Amino acid sequence: MFGSARLLRCSRSLVGRYASGLPQFDSLELSAPSKHVVHVQLNRPEKGNSLNIPMWREFGECFKSLGSNKTVRAIVLSGNGKHFCTGIDLMEFMAIFMKTVGETEDVGRRASLQEALLKDFQDWLTAAELCPKPVIAAIHSACIGAGVDMVTACDIRHCTEDAWFQVKETQIGLAADVGTLQRLPALLNNDSLTRELCYTGRPFKSSEALTHGLVSAVHPDKESMIAAALELAGTIAENSPLAVQGTKRSLVYSRDHPVQAALDHIRLWNMAMLQSEDLMKAAQAAATKSKAEFSDF
């Protein structure tokens, strides 16, 4: 297994080789550090990677695009600059709210405009969960508000020792409405703690996040964390993309449905997918002690 610094250097040297064909965004930076792996970086460092509407929209477009890209098999999400994500761009959102309120005096019509906007915000972040490719969030320093919404929509979360998380919405006068309240309870599996964090808005550190299952690994610094996340993504990308994407689909479905419904779901999926060439390739590779090479999917 590569050392973290060596892996990161190797990854940087390969960016140009695999980066062709990736979408371009103003507030996200995309690179392809290794075959079948894409690194997405939030790129508003001067604003603490706070989410304004263009960045929010681009996040949804990015993961929709990567989800349909057959050459992509695993994605790492991180943030450029001092923080991973410091939440929403509050001043911009207050301006949008005031504009919406001013468009009509009717409460029902104002509410309808707000509902449509909130639905967009939800869908743009949920794009990471709906993306069939596994998404690994690599979190350093602050992860606040919408940042927590974002990482709870990812499949795997690693963080640095200096990382801290905060469900801050109650402190700014609203209930979190784009994913945290729906996903965090299943991730922490501790109803009392979930309610404490969401009601108080208190920060919680990386050690607490690891203890209660929000993250699966804590790294000394950002460089070692990114290297480990990229290595993990590379390991996932070596497996059958058909099997990995089917596994993600089943895990997400199983979280939201009873056991029997989830068993029915995976049975229907596998009655087709067990006929795939990937199963035969994996069996042949195991028999010959070689590495299977799977077609893009």
C-alpha cells in the first residue's frame, strides 16, 4: 500500500492523463487522479466554500453528469482552502428570501415560490446520493449547516483530526431542510444524540463523529486524508462497476424500506445482473489468480 504522500504525488502526475471529458464548473474543480476516479473539490475558498445558488446548482449538475459517465466508478469530494464548507452564503439567501417575499402580497403564492426553491436545493444535494457511483467525502476543518447536509448524502465520510461539524440551522432561526434531519439519524443510530446536536446547534469534533459513526476514519491532516480517500476510491474502482452500483442502489433502498421489500428489490435486480459478464470475469480471475478487468458501465 502506498504511503499517503507518495500516493498524492502519483495522483497529481496522472491528472492530465485521465481528466479529458470531465465537465467544467465555476465553483467546482474536477480532476481525474487515476483511472475511473474523479476528485471533485468545492472551490470558493475565499468564502469558506459557502454555498451560493450557482455553486449549489453546479453541485447537482456535476453529480448528475458524473453519474451518467460510464468511465467514472468512484468519486472523492473535498474542499479547497481553509474549510470544507461553512454552510450557506447567508447574505445571498436573505436577499433571495426578501425578493421572493416582495414578489407578491399573497401568503399562499409566496409559500409556493419558497417551496419550489427549497425543492431545487434538496434535489441539488440529493444528486450525490442518487449518483450511482460511490461518493467519498473528505472533510477538513469546518463542516457547517449545508456542509453537513452535503456529506450525509455521500456514501463514505473521512475527516481530519481538526474537522468539526455543526447542524447550525436552529441558531439562525430555521429547521434544516435539505437532508440532515432525514439522513443523520440513520448515520448516527443514536436518537438522543441526533436530537441534541440538531436542537442545540453545538459543534462536535472529529473524535465524536468517529465514535458515533458519522465518519469511518480520522486522519492527521488534509494531505493524508485526501491520499487515503483517493486510494479507497481506486480500490472501489477495481471492482465490478455493475456490482458496486447495484450495491449502492440496494443500500439506499434498504435504508428507506422494510427488510422484505428490500430483499424483493435486490432479488429483482440480481435476476438480471447475475447474467452479467462481470460475474464470469471475476470467477475466471479468481481461478487464475489474476486481476479482473471489467467493462465500463
